[in-house]
Amino acid sequence: MSLDSAVAFARENGDRFVEELKELLRIPSISTAPERAGDVRRAAEFVAEGLRKAGLDQVQLIDTSTATRTGHPLVYAEWFGAGPAAKTVLCYGHYDVQPPEPLDEWLSPPFEPQERKGNLYARGAVDDKGQMWMHVKALEAALAGGGKLPVNVRVIVEGEEEVGGEGIAAFVREHGDRLKADAALVSDTELFAPGLPTLCVGLRGMIYTELEARGAATDLHSGMYGGAAPNPFIALAQVVAQLKPEDGRIAIPGFYADLQEPTSDELDAWRSLPFDEEHYRKTEVGSTELTGEEMFSVLERTWSRPTMDVHGMPGGFIGAGAKTVIPAKAVAKISFRLVPDMKPEKIFELYKNFVESIAPKGIVLEARLIHSGEPIVVSTDNDYIRAAAAAMREVFGKETVYVRGGGSIPIVGDFVRELGIPTVMMGFGLPDDNLHAPNEKFHLANFHSGIESILRFFDHVGKL
Ligand code: BES
Ligand code: MN
Ligand code: MN
């Protein structure tokens, strides 16, 4: 590849790349919604077609369904024109998205992409369709007009990241050889601040659970039975409050046993990042105060401390108006974010035992595990991270910083543990991109800088 001609091609065709991305964003590939399975598949086919047009070989959808589950397809492609002596990079992304609700908060509909002030608004714009599309377009730019890449490439794009990534995890376990590479490149994280080149070197893991509380045998009139019958919502409120008291420290015995503190070098580096807590509270969170473990900084609280959140409490009466009922059962969707070296299975057991031991009178509690993923920290001391840091420095004109992310990308842990390859997390989102929220956006300048950074990364890896 001539780097210059690939970069020039990407610049000349940048507007077309964005128009194509808009087409992909119009497909509501919501992986958690069973009724959207057809759309999820359409998105997979769109990505496959994009890879074919970019000039990749062996482009195929890989079914992840098994006897016991219906999965969403993986998209695979490869290009081995650099020859057996060259390095191989595994490019990863996901084409599935989170549900768009609440719809009335969106300024333009979630699946009708709209450009406003240099940003592209749509569900999936940055997480992760837009960032995955940067990979596809960087490959197209490199291979355009008979061009060559300085590295071999495999591409794997999944459609279940937002629901735990079970299908790709099984594929990596069973067919790891089909993804054999020297390093993985993941673009599904963010810059620490606008214009600041950033590599993410750690992710939190998680367990996502449902906690069901059952009281009476059937719904009851709350006037006739109120005062004598157990209320499962009140029980869940009591259990939740005990799990996470106001000081933010999780009360489950043994919860913190395997936690590894960040190194003092890492903590020093975080302290020198441009972070203003008050600005963060106002512009990103928008609450009257921040909460959590006061003795830890906000970056520590979100990157290197575990936590717990409640996502919703389905059940009971949620219609308009008033209904006087004591529901027979209630559910809380509860997740825990984990940090190295906490083990998801072990944490689930501790949690299950603890909630059962504090079940309020007359209430039967059942904890169910929906999905889980391991926490990960990657070493910065390898040539691929150095290649990525150099690529970003060249594009942004500043020294690259290293951060962790509070979110999770379950498969990254498997790349490191099962495939044994270094993983480079080079993402181009911004802190105010509204991931998983209304008005998700991608700053289009970052889409284009992302493509150029990826091209330069390939170029540097080609020289290793
Ligand atoms: N791209 C995010 C994860 C992320 C965001 C990492 C920002 C670092 C910085 C990913 O798509 C995501 O949202 N993952 C889910 C995973 C879960 C459903 C298993 C998450 O973190 O909630
Ligand atoms: Mn993502
Ligand atoms: Mn996400």
C-alpha cells in the first residue's frame, strides 16, 4: 500500500463513506429484540457486501445458532495478499445496537440518520456501526486501484456484542485457528477528550442478572390485604439498598477479595489527564451531585472499581392512572461491573447467596444470570500498542494517552486469553457521544481521522 494514495483515496471518498454509513444506520439491528432478528441479519449482509466491495476475500456470514439458542450471524472476511512473512491483524467490530428508547427524547428519529453541526446522529452512529465502518473503509482505501496492504487482515464483526457476545465467544473457543493473527484491532471505545489521541488499555467485565421476588400467590387488592401481605417491590427496594448502601461500597461478603489495584504509574498517569470533575458532572452526567466511593477519584470509580446498577424493575402496575394492587411478583434487572481479577462466575455465586440470605419476610428471591464477561487489562509494552500510539500521534499531532474504559466488550478478554494476541483498542468516540442513550452521535471529523489512523497503524505494523 502506498500510505499516501490510500489516505488521498479516503479523503476524496469521505462523503460517500458517510452516505453508505447512513444506509447501514437505517437498519434497526437491535440484538436484544427478538422481533428485529430479520433486521439484524440484513445489517450483517450489508457489512458483508461492504467487505466484498472493499476487495476482501472469503467474505461470509457464520451462523452462531446452536441446538439451544438462536444467534445472530458473524461476518468474516480476510485478505492475505501481503504474503506469509507479513504480520496479520484481526479487525473486530459489532453491527448490533442497543434499543433506542425513550423515543420522544430524540431530536431526529434514531434510525433516520441526520447530520447536524458536523455530527451524525443515529442509534449505532458511534457504537459501533460508525467505528466498524472505519475499518471497512480503511481497507477499501488501501486496496483501491489494485493497491496492497502491508499486512494480512482478518475481519470479524459480530451482531451480539450488546447482549453479551455468546456466539462469538463460542466461535473463538471452537475455531480459534480461523482467527489466527498477530494482534487484534478494536475500534469501539473513545478519545479521552476531543482531539486527544487515546488508546484504551482496560475494560471492566460484568455480570447481568435478573432478581425475581415472589410474595403472594396472586395479585391482591392493596386495601384488603395491604399491611398483611408481602410486597415484592418493597422487598426488592430493601435488597437493592442493602446490596449498595449510600457509600457506594458493595456489601456482598467477599466481593472485593480478588480485586487488583491499578499500579502507581497508572494512577499517576490518570491524575495528569485533563479531567474536570465539575465539567463532567454538568455536561456528561447532568445531576446535582456525583455519587459513589468518595475516597476514589471519578476515573478510579469508573475504571478500576467494581460497581452495581439497577436498569429497570419490570412488573406490577405501570399503566396510566392508578391501580391499587399488591403485585404477586417483581423483577429487578441488576448488573455488576467487575475489574481484574474478579471472576464473573464467582461474583454471581456470592451475590446469589447474599441476596438469598437477606430475603425479606414472606419473599422468595431467585437470581438468574443473563450474561457475563471478564474484565481485562492489556499490557502497553508491545510493538502493536506502540504502532497504534504512533499512528494516532501522527494524525492528531499530540502525544497519545492511555486510559481504561468503564464499559465492557466481552470478546476482548477472549482475544487475549484464548487467542493469546495483544489487543489494540483504538476508538474514536467522544465522551458526550450519548452511547446507549437518546441522540447518540458520531463526530464526523473523528470518523475521518479514525480511517487515517487505521491506515497509519497498518503501515507501522507492516514495518515490524
Ligand atoms: N462500546 C461499548 C463498550 C465501551 C464503551 C467500552 C465506551 C469503553 C468505552 C460496548 O458496545 C458496550 O456497550 N458494551 C456493553 C456490554 C454488555 C452489554 C455485555 C456494556 O458495556 O454495557
Ligand atoms: Mn460497542
Ligand atoms: Mn454498546
